[in-house]
Amino acid sequence: MATPAPIGCRALCASQFDINANQAGDRSQWFDLPGGPVAFALGTEYYQAKAC
């Protein structure tokens, strides 16, 4: 059971929201260089935090 906040104090709360996406690979199907295949890596992230 939660204890109620004392009179004159605000109850604490927090929330967060996070989206993360990553993609990696190589393009050896398209072409190949003398040093090896061309590789790539992409990534993005969105983060939001809120304290009430």
C-alpha cells in the first residue's frame, strides 16, 4: 500500500520514452573494392524524460 504524501508536499512521479533504431550491412552484392566490401552503419535515437 502506498503511503500518502505529507500535507504541503507533492507526490513524486517520473516518466521516460525512448525509441532506438539501428541498421548495418555491406554492399558486396553491388560492388567490391580491392580492400574489401563497402560497409555501412546507421543509427538514430529519440529520448524524452519528464518529471511531474
